[in-house]
Amino acid sequence: MLQTPIATTQTRAPLGKAITLRGLHLGYDRTDVIADLSLEVRAGEFIALLGASGCGKTTLLRALAGFVPVRQGQILLDDRDLSRTPPETRGMAMMFQSYALWPHMTVAQNIGYGLKLRGAGRAEITRRVAEMAALVGLGELTARKIPALSGGQKQRVALARALAIDPPVLLLDEPLSNLDAGIRVAMRHEIRALQQRLGLTTILVTHDREEAMSMADRVVILNKGQIAQIGTPEQIYHRPANSYVARFMGATNALPVEVRAEAARLALTLPDASVVTLPRAALHAPEGLPTGPAQVMFRSDAAHFDPDPAEALLLRGKVVQHAYLGSTYRHEVEIGALRLMADASQKRPVGSFVELGVPATALSLFPARSQTAATG
Ligand SMILES: Nc1ncnc2c1ncn2[C@@H]1O[C@H](COP(=O)(O)OP(=O)(O)OP(=O)(O)O)[C@@H](O)[C@H]1O
């Protein structure tokens, strides 16, 4: 059950501070996880760290909090170097995926825990706990023990506890992954509203791209411990800097092509040996216009059935499978030796022959071996 919504009116000066990461190297024993990573986060900015499992998101977040030592490089909060500072004096609050609440304590005791550790007096703790409980809509439940709370309520206690110490930086490690879908979506908006209200610099670790895009000012896509792209949600979704980002953001269709430049146009030879020519400017080619082997990438929602014959890319194939996704059917279409995905509101039967069209604006062109890092 949802509680009173989190309060969203601005009441005090922004808390957030800027974070600078310079040439950061992190790892465990003989494993290097993060290599030479640099990043500037503005005061009050919300950054999402997005990437596949094992790419180093949590390691980076834990290093910011002070739980993973810095091997090389610097972590600066405004101009203060925190690289070798113990966690409790960094002024960063971390909210863990498991919430890490004390089950034998009440909601109020959990919220006040960090303040008590920092030596705050009883009156201050009482006042601050009441303030924080009201902020996250748990004012009525402060005397409850943790096991008697729902997942969403526990999540709010963890958030209130993190915020109680007035942290300039809030670190969120997959904070919503234990919640069911409906509450998760509501909490995304509530955390974002609260973060903006308090002006907190916030770093969120997630592997959910919708969560990253709906909450963050900028998204950092990590690939094997390196930044594959930094950009606004719109930039990383529509203008992927390399094929890794394109694939990660859902452009799972990759068509091998052979590219030839012809004055202001590009001739692309498709796998079936047909040739399409497109104006150079029509294609998103962030790694430069390749000649020779390349790949054209697009999302399944950009491919549509029964296309206009003037469409940039026209492909013929056979439906081999489909799945209902709620608002659309995703079809797997066999095109020669390739399998591509295409969405449509109407289901096409398995075995039917179809024609697919993709507009030039939905196509990204990368060299055959694109994986490089880029910022934007
Ligand atoms: N305490 C540790 N000791 C040794 N290796 C570790 C430790 N913690 C993580 N690793 C390794 O470091 C790499 C990065 O792990 P990390 O948890 O940062 O990834 P992640 O991107 O957060 O992944 P996930 O999305 O699965 O949580 C992985 O290969 C992982 O196995």
C-alpha cells in the first residue's frame, strides 16, 4: 500500500556538492574493475550509472562512499580530496539494495541511527526523525518494527535514514529493485522529486535503462569499467556514441553492410547484395563515416511492416516467432541468415512473408568493430 506521497516543496538551501573523479583506478586483489575513469558531476545533478552486470557500477559507488579503496586517481567533493578519507567523514549517504535496516529497531530508531552514530543529542534526533518520517510519508508508522512493514515502506525508511544526516551526496545502489512494478514506478518519481527539492547530488546504480532515463539528468553507460557514453537520456537513446551503447539502449538489430562513399551519398550493400543509397547527412554515424565493412543498427520499434516503397531501408523476410509485450507484438523475422526484431500492434502469423521498412532517422551506422568509449 502506498503512503502519503513524499513532500515536494522547496524549503531550504540546496545541499548538493560537485563531485570530480580524476583518473580513477579501482579493483580487488589482482582484478582491475575500473580503469582510468574521469567524470564531473555538477552540484545537485542526478547521475545514473547504467551497465551490464559486472561492469563495475557498484564498485564505483562503493568507492565514492569509501568502502572500496582508491588504487590510483582522485575523488573530489567540491575541491576537497576524499580519496583517502574514511567513509563516515565523507558526507555521503548510501542507500543499499537490501536497505540494511535493523530489524529489532523501530522505524524511528532506524531513521535516527546515523545521527546517533554522529553523536547528535536526543532532542535533535527526535526532531529530525519526525521531520524525515513526515518527508517520506511515514509519520504515522514511527513506532513500528521493521518486519511489520511492506517492501515500499522499508524502502522509505532506508531513504529517510540516508537523508537524516543532511548529506550533500546521496548514493543509491539499485534502491528500487526489491519493489513490485507499480510501487517502483511511483517511487522513481518520488525520489526524483525529493532529490530536486533538496538539491542533492545523487548517483544511482541501476541495470534498468527505463529507471535510469526516467530519473537522471545524465546517464553514464559503463562497459567493462570504462565510460562508453555520458549524456542526457535523449542523447544516449537517440544518439548512441558506439555500438555497445546502441545495443544496450535497445538497438538490438544489427545489419552487416558494405559502405561505399558516393559524393554526398552513401551506398550500402545489404547482406542480400541489394544496394541502398542514402544522403550522408541522414545517418547517425558518431564514429565517422566508415567505408568497407560496417553495421547498421536500429531498434525493433523503428522497423514497421507494410512500408512505403520510398522508405530508407526495405527488407523482406519470414516471421519465425512472436511475443506479446502488452502494447505491441514483437516479431522475430528471418532475413536470409539474419534474425531481426520488429514491433507491430497487429500480430503477423508465424510463417508469413513480410516486408519491413526502417526510416533513415532511426538508423545508426558504426564501423564493423565499434566498441570505443565516447562522451557527449
Ligand atoms: N569483493 C570483491 N572481491 C573481488 N571481486 C569483486 C568483489 N566485488 C565485486 N567483484 C568483481 O568486480 C567486478 C565488478 O563488480 P560490481 O559489483 O562493481 O559490478 P556491477 O556492475 O555492480 O554488477 P551487478 O549489476 O551485477 O551488481 C565483477 O567482476 C565482480 O565479480
